[in-house]
Amino acid sequence: MTVYDYTVTLENGETYSLEKYRGHPLVIVNTATKCGFAPQFKQLEELYQKYADQGLVVLGFPSNQFKQEVSSSQEAAAACRTTYGVSFPMHTIADVNGKDALPLFTYLTKEAPGTLGSAIKWNFTKFLVDRDGHVVKRYAPKTNPLKMTDEIEQLLTAKAE
């Protein structure tokens, strides 16, 4: 299995397969607009702007499991765009832990467990995925996204299998 085996839904309700990103390194992050880590949206956007032309895709997945998200997916995406200038794809609000977790996050956390096992302990847990759809690394919520630069650059220079 890879991330390409999953479908997700954009904030506008459009569902699509992550297969569309085959061959692209990905940064997948669970977000919350009212979280103290929300300023990380700026760094995530900076990575996206810097590396998009080389194939990097950043995907934001709002979650209210930690009670720090607005009430609708559209409102969350609008807040990201107006407050932080986010232009990368934002998705519908979904759970990232438990029986109702988005299947993509069940997969991500199984492939890259954190300090609490497979659970996501907070907003802005980041996953780096290679061009072949495999999880390369998990980053803690407090990790500044710009600290991912070296690993992202390695993935951008690596060829897909």
C-alpha cells in the first residue's frame, strides 16, 4: 500500500484519488486554524512556493479533534488563505485519530508511528512522502516546517522507482 491507494476530499467537496500526485514528493499535515502552531502555515506555504515547480505538493487536512478548528471546511480554508496566504490544497475537516479517522491518516500513522505510538498527539504533525507514495518521515507538531528542507531536497533529486 501507498498513499496513492487513498481518496480524499477537498474543502469544496470534490473527492479525488491521491494517485493524481504519483511521482511527486508530498508533505501531508493535519492542521487547525486556531492552534498556537497555526503560524506554521506560512512556512508550509514557503516550502510549497519554493519547491512546487520541482514537484513538491503540500496537502493540508484540517481536524477539530483537538478543539482548535473553525466549524466548516470552507471557513478553515478561507482562514488559511486570507491569514497565511496558503495556496496549497486544503481538505475537509476530518478526524486524524480513532475509529472515525480519515483512512489516509490511519495509514500514515501506521507507517510512521510517533512517540505516542500511532496516535497523532496534536495539530501540525507532518508526514513526508516520497515520489513512490511511501512515508519517509514523521515530524512533530512543534517542528518548524523549514527544518524539513534537507529531506525535501533529497526527495526532489531522487527518481521515482
